[in-house]
Amino acid sequence: MPISTESAADIVRLFRTGLGRRPEPAALAHFAALLEDGATFHDIAHIIAGSPEFRQLHGDEDVCDARYVSFLYHNGLDRTPDPQGEAGLLAAPNRGDGLVIVAGSEEARSRTDLYALLYPEGAPPQDDMAYKAWLLRYDRLSPTEQLAIGRHIDRGMVSRPTFSLMLQVSNHRLDLLEETVASLEAQIYTDWTLIVVYPDNLRPGIRTHLKEIIRRVPGLVDVEVSSHQGVEGRWRSALAAAAGSFCAFLEPGDQLSRTALYEFAVAIVSRPDLVLLYCDEDRLGSDGQRCHPSFKTGWSRDLAYAGDVIGQLAVFSRARIMAVGGIRDEGGSFTRYDLLLRVTEDVPAACIHHLPRLLFHRGRAPGLPLMFPLVRATQQHPEMRDVVLRHFRERHPDLDLEDVYIGGNVWPRIVYPTNGTPLVSIIIPTRDKFRLLERCVSSLLTLTNYPNFEILIADNGSTTPEMLDLLRRLGRDPRLTVQRLAAPFNWSALNNRMARQAKGDMLLFLNDDTEILEEGWLTEMVSLAQQPGVGVVGARLSYPDGTLQHGGMVMTEHGPKHILRSATEDDPGYLGQLVLTRDLMAVTGACMLVPRPVFERMGGFDETFPLTCNDVDFCLRVRKEELRVVWTPHATLMHEDGGTRGRDGTARNLFNACVDVGRLLERWEKVMLNDPFLNANLEATDYALRLATPPRAPKPWRRRKGHYREAARVALS
């Protein structure tokens, strides 16, 4: 049975106050079960006071002496006792009652940060107990904030976008409609209408109830349609009644946070060209508590083709809906997804925006299907797959979908064609890494099925006999060019020099400590690099044991971080991030494909970054030019990581790496703090995704604080 946050908070306060520590998971579950079975806070306090650990800590005498009182205050309230409070506790009949007085006080309750106490090292977003504790800490709206929002709406908004929310009801559970309506009535931003579509065969009692709701609540519009009309026709009828500048689809039981429409309105006012705006979401469990959050990523067209990763709440520009032909008959249960693909086609990415705020809560009755399935990828919904394939036939006849089996599940892969076979120049820096280079080149020549490539080896001063012999042998192969470059190691300079000599239309920068694992890797990367607007393509790299070395990078206040490094081969990552082709801010230069015109436009790699950060800096410059950086899991290589230049373990290398990271942070400070592909409710290390403390997304009614700038500086000190 799930532990309620109230029970967990009570138990944590009792343990912290009486024992000076947090409860272990088994103890938390045990005492929570007692509370669920009818035990009281007082009962649990006396059980703890009778435990061997408690007696060993405080002695066997069951009296509240000054030492015990001081302990309770120090651990429960983080202060010394005041005279009045101390006198009251000294008069308590026993230690259990004293524990109840302190741990149950309003002061102790207000000081209980359940998330920090239970999860001092952080927790992943999939942990529902952690998520509930995190919500207690960060998802609050004070009366002062409500007043600030009201003032902003009345005095600070230069325009007032209007919303038409559309919803279908049937002969089932009008109480769910009431829940949705109640959340709309609670909206601080009031420029909305709810269009309720219902069939003409509603049962009399349901019809009467519905009419009462509509009469009672301002802003509700009812539209009666034929019961023979399909789901798409009902949505068309709703859209015909919509007058708002933006439209959204709801289903009974869905709830919006009080600030949802206000925050959407603020985003629309600041981005007048938006055609689609979406936020994060969670679920409402049968107990009414929120669970299963979906912290989404910024817009990525490849992800959108893989499935409905946008989810709810999504608002569409009504003008854009009409411009693409409105709602069609073929969508079925995936009408909204079909519309999403058409609305976002041929529009700049800047016209699609993600609000990393938890503003939507899905709710439904047990046993009733969701009108709009949860955020997930295509493979779990054949009908959704049909929507994508139809969209491809109409707009991209050269694209296709195929199934990929990962971790026991089927995942969608977007198959892009190659436009011819442009020459790819594969550039490999090396020095005295005989075994690594021989393996790398051998696997390139024997396993790569892409027919048109050359290999350029930049030898940075090798001296060992076996390496020199290998370079001579490789130089006799017409597909290879060996260039001896005797200079201090500078990864950027080596690659720039070889790029100038390369003949290829595309440049692949490859470390010598890599090995090709499957034949289609280069075809996959070339096909992506040929897509309009793509500036860089990165690959999935794995360690020799098969675990993940590189799944793309995200930017943080502490610098670039690899995504879920050391994840197992069958781990799909959070919301499929390790199994779906997607946009990112940066990929590693250990295997990076760049169209030559893009490389030359960027001026190559920045040679002032000789060791590290050069690849990230290049990718960020590409992104600044509004070009895409794409990572694909369908080009997989082995990467030993560190083999090319050796591990950066010397004091000098570590110092130089820190200097480079510091310069990168200074140059790209705003980007580091605002990576759209790292949800602001999550924080990343190289090995984990955790709930962010605090969330980074600014609340629009607050002036943005400057502590992130300071945090970045502290990280470098």
C-alpha cells in the first residue's frame, strides 16, 4: 500500500525528534502501516519511546529531564528550549508524551522538509513517494503569490489571450466532469470557455445533471450532436463553437492547476508566433494523490514522430488549426495527435514551446479508457502508428517507421533515406595507440556498409616501433591518408587541420579508441545529417561491457553532463530518451558527423579548447545558428573513453580541464542554465536524473533571481 505523505511526515518527525535520525525504509513502511490500521501519532511516539534504541540513547528512566528536553528541541526544532516550552516539557508525565508535544507541534510541522529528510541524495522522478514529498516542498501557491498573479493580470499583461477548452461527455460519470469544471472555476486567469459536447441520446437524468452544471457555471457552452457522429465529428462541432485564440482538448476528470491558464497566457503574450504550447503533467491516483509525473523535453520533431510525447496540457493556435484543415476523420482516438503533426509541420521550432511546469493532472474513473493515452511512444499504440504513417505518406513519402526491440519492448525508429552517397571523411587523431588504432580502422573497413568514405589519420608524434609500422601499412591503403603532425596535443587543432585536407562533403570526427559494432551506423548518421536544418549528428557509444558511455549531453550549472552514463543496454531511459532519436544541445566529439558547409560556417573547432569542451562549444555554436544537433541510438559504437589522449588524471590535465570547463560556463552561461532538453524539474549528473531542488523554471509572477549565476561561479571555485 502506498504511504501517504502525511503519514510519512509524522513518522519522520518522530524519528528525527526522538532518535535524531531519519527512519530507514522498512521502519517507515512498518509505522505507516500501523497508522493506516488505526494507530495514532501518540501511539507511534510511545512505541518509539519504548524501543531499545531510544532507551540506549536516553536511559531507562521514563522522565523528561533537562537533557532530554534539550535533545528534543535540538533535533526536532533546531534550537535551544525557551523557558516556557522547557517548563511544560519538564512537567510531562513521561518521555513519550514529551516526544508528542515537540514532534507534533506546529513549529515542528512547519520545519519538516520531507523530501530533504527522506532523500538527502535526491531521488528519480519515477519514485512516487519521493515525488509526493517533493511536491510538498515546491508545489505551493501562497496567498501572497495569488495576489501577485492577480496584480500581474490586471496591470502587467499587455494582452489577454483567450482559451477554448473542448471536452466530450457521455452517459458515464458526470462527477468526473464536475472535477474538471471545479478546476476551471478555480483558475486565477478567467478568459476561458469550456465547450461540452454531448450526444443526443444522453439518459434523461444525465442530461438534467449536465444542464444544471452548465447553468450554474459561467463560461460553459453546451453542444449537442448526433449519437451517430464519430469522435472526430464531435471534435469538429466543438471547434466550430470555439471562439478562443487557443484551443485545448480535455476529457472528464482532467484537472488544471490554479495557475495553468495564467502561465499559458503569459507564455503566449511573450511569444506571439506560437502555434503550440505544452506543459508537464502527472496523474491523479485513486486516492486523489498526484503520482507518475511526466517531465517532458523541449520540442524535437523526431520525438514527435515517435509518439505523442507532447501529452497534456497542449494548447493549439486556433488560426493554425484552421490553416491546416481543421480536424480530420482519420484520427479516431488520436485526433489530437494527428492535429499535432499537421500543426507543427513546416513551422520553426521557435513557434513550439514547452513550459516546464506541472500544470496538468490527468484523472479518470477506474476501468474507463483514456481518450488521450499517456505520454509514451508509438509502439504501444498501433493506431498512433497508423497516424504517423499516414502523415508520412502525405508529407514525407520517403520516410518510414520500423520496429526496434530494446529491453523486451518494441520501440519506433524513424527511417530516413540517404540522398545519394556523399563522400564522408573520417578523421582520427592518434598517438602511439597501436592496439586501439588497429582495431578502430579494421572495424571501419570490414564492418561499415556505407560505400563512400575516406579515412584521414592525424598522427600526433608517435614514436613506438609497432605504431610506426602500423602507420606505414595503413598509408599504403588508397582509402587512408596518414598525416604526421608533431606538435603538443590539441584535439581541436588536429581535427581542424585534417578537415582542411579532407575531400568529403561530410566530416566524421572519430576517436581512435572506438570500434564499429554494426554495419549500418554510418548510413544512419548520414541520413540524419542530410535532413533540413541538421548541423551535427551524434551516435550512441557504449563501454566494452555494453553499458552506456554516451547518450547525448545536457547542460547544467556545473557544466555539460552525459545522460545516464553506465545505463544497461536494455534501459530505455526516462520517457524513452535512450532509445529514440532526438534533439539535444550537444553530443560528444568522439563520434560526431558534421556537414562540411556547417563546419566551415562555424570556423571549425575552437583551438583555445585543446583538451576538453571543444565538442560542446562547437555544438552550442551550431545551435546558436538555429541548426539542430541530433543524437541517434541507431548508430552504436564501442568507446573505451579516454583511450585517445589517455585519462586526464595528472594534476596538470585536471587543472587544464577545470579551466576549460570554467571558460565554457562563462561563455555559455545562459545556455547552461536553460537547456530545453533537460527539464527544469530535473537535475542531471553523469549517471542519474533526479528531481531538481529547487526547480529551475521561474514563476512568471516572480522576478527572476540571480542565484543561478552565483551557483555557476561557486561551482568553479
